[in-house]
Amino acid sequence: MDDDDDEMYGLNSSDYSGHRHSFPQPPDHLLSSLNYHAVDFPAFGSDHIFGASSAFSDAPTMVSQLGRSASEEEEEEVSSAIRAKVASHPLYPKLLEAFIDCQKVGAPPEMADLFDEICRENDQCLRSTPVSTADPDLDEFMETYCDILVKYKSDLEKPFNEATTFLNSIETQLSNLCSGASRRSYVSDETAGSSEDDFSAGETQVQDFHRTAEDRELKDKLFRKYSGYISSLKNEFSKTKKKGKLPREARQMLLDWWTIHYKWPYPTEADKVALAESTGLDQKQINNWFINQRKRHWRPSENMQFAVMDSLYGPFCISD
């Protein structure tokens, strides 16, 4: 029966027994014995035989792939071991918290809430265990990296805080300008007795109190467009408030002259010119100051008046 089967497939028993161990062996420098035994070669059929010979021809590629796979697995094992050491280190919760603090700088509210939730979960892992471990190099790395993250957070916060302070200051200035204009409009309308304008002023105050996003956007646009005029407006407002008030140094010079000439505090034209040069004021300001000063702080006596008249016009005598 076996002989019939062999004849059916075109093979004789004697031929098969003579060729079944005739596969070529791979060279030693291309395939190690370990990798060689790992390859499964078929033993029957012409197609399988050709496939086996093709596998032998691709042996260098297979060796290279197996080598890379082993190297990648080894690197992955080393990386996993390092990650496990870092995660189990006593300073890992502190490291994670410092990293999250860096991420929270300038983050939107929803992201900040998410980071806070992560921190709360991290707090459950905090332990009062000593920092020293069996790996001094890892201890030094963890401490150094924590310090670096803390400094990095400080560097991130500085420009962000400065920008936030600047924006808040600008918003306050714009709010004061708008509310000041509203108050001035309200006072003038109240003086005029216009009920309709009173209502609009009250409505403006309500709108100022309930600011919407559109109002803020409009103020931002106005500020970007007219920011160059804000400082000049502030200077003009300050000058308006101080209108009529002389500089301190000039006022002190006028008071000194007043003290010396208290008996008759009427400066001559030459005195006014000298005072104008020394104080930097004009003669109109000097005249107004002396007029107000005499009204408030000086009362001449009758004898003083006669003495001044005598000094100016000579003695007045009545002959019998």
C-alpha cells in the first residue's frame, strides 16, 4: 500500500529515503544554533522545500530583526524599571505636585480645576517616610528635579502676574473714567431738572453695575485705541483739581516778603517784577495773592495810615 502511494505521488521509497535529509545547513556566521532551532522548516512537498531554501536566503534579515526586537525589549525593561523606581520614591508625590503647579500657571479655570483634582488624589499618596533610599543617585536626582520645577514655576509666574496686574490696573482706570463721566453727567442733569436725563443716568449706573461681556470687550477696544491719551487726560485732571493753588516754593517767597513788609504790605511795581522773577509767577497771580492775603490777615491802624501818608506826602500842617 505504501509503495502504491509513493508511485501515485511520483516518488519511490528508495528515492525518498535518499533525499529526505538533504536540506542544506545554514552557515554558522549567519545563524546561531539558538535561532536556527527556532525556525520551523517543512519536510514534505516541493513547494515547502523551495520555501525552506528561501528562508535560508533571508536568514540575515531575520537575524537583524530578532536582534532589534531583543534590544527593544531590553530597553523597555530598563525603562520600566526606572519608572517603577521613580514612582515608588518617597519624593515622587512632591515631584508630581511641583510639575502640576507648573502646568497650572496661566491655565484656564476648567484646566486648573482638573489639576486641583489630580493634586487631591496625589495628597492621599503623601507619606512621612524618610527621603534616603538605597539609591543615592536617584535621591539626588529627585531632589534636584523638584528644586528645578519650583524655580521654573516662579519664573513662569513672574511675567504672568505682571501682565495680570497691568490689565487689572488698566481696567480700574477705565472704570473710574467711565463712572466719573457718568457722575458728572448725572449731576449736571439733576441741576437742569430733567427727569428724562435723570432716568438715563440711573440706567447708566445700572449698566455699569451689571457689566456684560460686550461691555468689557468694548472697553478693551477703546483702551487699545486711545491708550496714548490716558496719561495726558490724567495730567489734565490733576491740573484742574489744583487750579488756583500756587506752588509751595513761590508761596513761601511771598510769605517771606509779607512778613518783612507787614506794616505796609503793598508791593511796588519794582517789587512785583522782582517777585515775579524769583517765584516764576506772573504779576496777575502776585496781585491776586496779596489782595487775598490783605483781606484775610491784615488790618492797618489809623496811626499807621497817618505815618505812611506822612512818609509818602510829607507832614500835613494846619496854620492858625
